[in-house]
Amino acid sequence: MPRERFRFHAGAPLLAPAGLGSTGSICVGTADGYIHLLSPDGSFRWSYSVHGAVVRRPVQSGELWFVTTSAERIYALTAEGTLYWVFRPPSAVASELAVDTTGTTYFVGADHFLYGVTAHGGVSLRAAFGELKAGPVTGPDGAVWAENQAGNLVRARGQELTRLTPESLPAIDFASPDALRDPDGHEWRVRADGALEFKRTPTSAPSLLELTSSPLLSPSWSPTAHFVLVSARDGLVVGVGLEPQTP
């Protein structure tokens, strides 16, 4: 059965879910402009104050954490909690952030362009995109994919950009913002009543883990620490894993 590995309260509401790093570290951004970094076991490491509310899930690119705020700024913070750079993007960020294998971070702007940002804070890509439907997400090929409302896909990696029409679309899983499937095929779904729903198989009856009374935000899976990271609007961040099965 699922059980809590840890729980952390950020001390303020969350407008965006916490982010997971490549080593299992956890980055939490609050509505009052604080960034908290946690170790994979949920223990506190450091905090940093930014201008504006954190409005998108933080993402890690190499050794840097990228954080987007309501003040139309993107911050790059080091793993030690110091500021590497901050800049105002050419257009307000209107999507989640996604990172490719070259270390470029992408987002769709309010001006309906797709942007790529380098690890040094420079804009490396600006391409007409249209109104966002899904993504951007990092695909299994290491590139970043996004779909517009016309059903067209864009694949970006570094400064390379490929456009695909609906007739030639590959199978890209943009997933549901409310659910995920872990590598063992278990399904986890967050609910507005603060409960986490778990299904061992698609046809099995769901089990509920009541975490809080506040709506839960989009979950994410930690491949290094093997748990589901769940965030709540009230500021709660919880790591949930499975009890080992006894022979």
C-alpha cells in the first residue's frame, strides 16, 4: 500500500507543483516568492527569495534550477542556493518549462512563440507556434515537444526545430496533469479533495490516501528515489511510495 515517505510544509500557498531534480532533489516555489530546496528524503537544505509568486513548476537544467515568477522573470539558481542569473523573457511565460538534453529550457510565451533559453540566460530560439494545446514536455528522444491548438507538433533540441503536421504525428505522451503512471505500471491520480488515488493495475479498485483538505497539484515521479511527489495548494509537499511486498 502507498505510504508517506516525508511531508514538508512550505509556509505559504503554492500556485505551482514542486519540481524534481535529476538527483532526486526537490524544488518548491511559493506564492509569496520563496524557493525551498529539499533533499530526496524531504529534509530542508536552503531557501531563496525571488520577486513575484512562483507560477510554474521549477525545472533543473544541468546544475541550475529555473524558476518562473508572476513578475515576468526567470531565475536561474545554483544547487547551493545562489543566484546565477535573472532576466525578463521577451514575452510572459504561458506554459510549463521543459529541458532538452543540450540543457536548453523551453517555454511558450503569451505572444504564441516558442522560446529556448540557454544555461547562460540567452534566448537561443524564437519560433512562431500558435495557441498552446499541450506541452512542452521532454520526449524519450531527449528533445522537447509541444502541440498547438491546430494539432501541429513542434520538436525542438538546441537550435534545431522540426514542425510536424497532424498527418505525420509520432506517438508523444503529453500525459494528464492530474495523473501519472510509474515505471511499474501503477497509476497515481491527484484529487481536488486532497486525496491521492492509487491503482495497482488499470482494472483494480483504487486506494485512497488522504493527505490534506486542499486541492492537489500535478504529481511527478522520482526515478532516483522511487516515489510520487505530490504538492497541495495549501503549501504541503509529500513524497509517497509503496511499502515493500513481503514474500
